[in-house]
Amino acid sequence: YAWAPFTAGVSGSWTPPAHSSPYAPAFSATGLPAWATIDGATGAIHGVATDPAGTITQAVVTAAAGGQTLGTMTVNLVVATARTDLAPVNMSTRGRVGIGDQVLIPGFVVGGTAPRTFLIRAVGPTLGGPRFNVPGTVADPVLSLYDRNQVQLFSNDNWGESANVDAIRAAAARLYAFRLDDGSRDAALLVTLQPGLYTAKAAGAADTTGIALVEVYDATETATDGTLENISTRAIVGAGDEVLIPGLVFGGGGTRRLLVRAVGPSLARFGVSGVLPDPQIAIVRNGVTLATNDDWCAGNDVDEVRAVAASVFAFGLPTDSRDAALVATLPEFSGGYTIVVRGRGDTTGVALVEVYVVP
């Protein structure tokens, strides 16, 4: 069961999850809309959506080999309205929720002069359920939102107990966010925020730990001059399935220029303990790696990275540090990118991942 987001009038694609079959399956699909086709070798669905925004078409993808069906997947093709701005419309991070300094801490900046509405979720139990089967999820995430002065503005434990639960459910459906299980202990907030800097913290109730997905959706329905920008996440970077995986979804077409940093050693200057000694970053789209960096002063135009960081008011990195950073111009695309952060040699520790959209 999967969601395949497409944007009206924009070329898009969806790639099925990787499989472990020793065979080379052939893929087919039933129920695809007229504008979509499937690649029989990879199972990828491609097309330029011509249906109205908000249309959801359910198709069934089948993998077969040697005349035998290996498996099927129901795929919901969702058509969204094309956005003309190049700002992120959704950010998410999957990582490990620890305790103390090792809770999951996404931060974001609301730009412009007008307030905007956001759906923020900390998902654990639904990830571990039968739909996603992610092992080791946090059993009861607690979500809190703070302003730049670290004053707590909002908090939620169980999303189904929220006073505005119907609005949360409706916003999630409108934004094509996957449905949270009824009665689950996942957490969610639907809030309107003034321009400024905000921090969301995802912790486990009673200091429990585990994997969680924290999502921030720009849920603003009317046009304003504001944007979601300058996003970051501080969390534990583990090994294997517990590497840190931020994701971004952009509206509009056009290219984007990003500054992406994975800061580990330099966090010790700010009193953070247990930092990741040597982070590595990669920007990935549809399984293809677009850009990578290990040490920010190696494999980069260092002067460009330093100048761009100064232009967006990012704190400086020591020249000899093993923090990772890169400036990348991403190809014209409306959709999602994944940033994978891991430790060199499978080392682990706390890191801060930052993404700046560069004017």
C-alpha cells in the first residue's frame, strides 16, 4: 500500500520500494489513469498528470517472474496543485528518539510577514504497525513546539485526543499525508504561526526511546507572502536502519540551490555531548545520488560553501573540522528529495542537519 504524489501539469514519477527477490521481476499495473505508464523492468510509474488537483486514482502494481506472481502493491496516485514558488512545502525526518540531548529536534523558519498554518506530526506506533512494519519505533511520542526563545507554545501526546482532531484529520487528507491509525499514540498539532524561528521536539513518554518520523507540512490554504525555509534537525545518527534521513518536498518547477550541512564535531562548541565525529551526507532522488560530501573542506568549492553559509547567516565551521557541507543546484523538479546522514565507518552520535534554500 503506497501513495504516489504527482503535480498537475508537471512531469513526475514514483518508484516502488526495493525488493529482495533473487529473480528479475516484470512489472505490470491495472487501474492506471490514461496519463500514466509503468516501466515493466523497474515498476516505476511515470507521467504528466492531467487530472484535476485532488484526484486520487487507485492502481494495483504486480511483480511476476517465471509465470508466477511474486507480489502486488496497491498504489494511490494523487494529483496535487502545482505551486509556483520554489519553497519547501513539506519536511520530514526519520531518526532515533533518545533521551536528554538525544531527543529528535527539527527546527524551521517561517519567512515573510503573514502567518501560516502548519501540520506537525511525530509518528511512531503507526510506523511500527502492519502498514509500514518499521522495527523499533517509539511507542508513545510526545510532540512539543517552541519559539526562538525556547518558550513552549503547544504540546500533544496522543493525536486522537486533540480538541481539533477533525481538523487535523482533514488537513492530513488534503495534504496527502498518510493516515494515522485510529486510537494510536502518535502525536500531531495543527497550528497557525507568525513569521519566526520554531523548534519541534519529539520525545518518548516516560523517557522511552525508538525510531520516529517527524513531519512539518505547510498547510496554508490561501496565498500569502510567507514560506517555510531554513529547516534543520538535531538527532542521533545511528547505523543501518537508524541513520538520519531528512526529506524535503518542493512545490513549483525550476531548479533549486541548496546549502546542506551535517554538523557533528562543531556541535561540541555549543555544549552538546556525544557528537557524531565524522558525518557524511548524500542528496538522493528516486534512488539516484545527486550530491555527496564527507569533510566540508574536501571535495567542495570551499570559498563558495563559506560565502553561501555567511549569506544565510549559518554559523561558521572550523576549516579543519570533519563536519560535512555542500552547495548543490538541484535539477528542475517538483517533488521530493531525501538527505541521508551517516557516520563514516558506521560511527554514531548526535548531529545537526541543516538545509537552506539559497536565493
